[in-house]
Amino acid sequence: MADSAVTTVDAGPRKVARQVVVNTSPGAIFALVSDPRHHGELDGSGSVGDAVSAPEKLSVGAKFSMGMKMYGVPYRITSTVTAFEQDRLLEWRHPLGHSWRWELAEATPGQTQVTETFDYSGAKAGKVLELVGVPKQNGSGITRTLDKLRERFAH
């Protein structure tokens, strides 16, 4: 894709956020994002694989495990849902303290403003993440994820 409709959002220190408007309802997007079995197909970073274990429906406190791969090395990670508002907000925390947040808001009827944020302000190794370029990498991955989401619902 030549031109991305994804924009950068200033979410504060140690937060990497991107935003896009998608041609569908918040409910349609939330159905995908809140089901870890779809995370691999949405992922633009190339690191998210299949859900290893996940509840049928996420809620605050729910845990889900994903098969992952970074730098060619496979691993498994179990995240915990820390915020959940049906069709509006979903956030999960990695065991090392960083989190991923999805915020959905109706932009116009039939269009949803989607904001995805990587928040490493509470990470146990925030400075290390910066030194190895994780925030920049994740910003690019989020942009590709949101572009894929937008394309999925293009009409």
C-alpha cells in the first residue's frame, strides 16, 4: 500500500499510538480485536502467531496465551486483560509490564476511529526497550496492523 491513512497520536511519554478511520462499526472491529484467535491475522509486526489458549470471551482479569516469534525465535506469552468496555476499549498487559490498548469510537455512522497504543510507561525494562528500538519497531507494526484493518473493511 502506497499511502497509509494511519496517523501518529501523541499519547504521552513512553506510549506509541497510531490512529485510523475504518469503514465499519465499532462492534465489528471489537469482535476481531477481542478474540485472540484473530490477533495473528490482524498483526502487522509479523511477531504474533496463533492463540495457544484463550477464553471464549475476554473480560477484565482474563488471561490468554499467544504463540509469538521475534528475531526468528519462537516463544509463548500470556497476557492479562486490564481494561474491557464492550465495543469501545480493550487493553492487555504483558508480564513485563507493558500493555497494548485498542480504543474504538464511532467517527460517523458506519465508520470507526481506531486508536492502538503500545504503552511501556509501566514496563520493568522501559529503557532497555528504547535502547533496542522496540518503540520504533512497534510504531511501524501498529501502522501496518491498522492499515490491514482498514483494508479488511474497505468498500
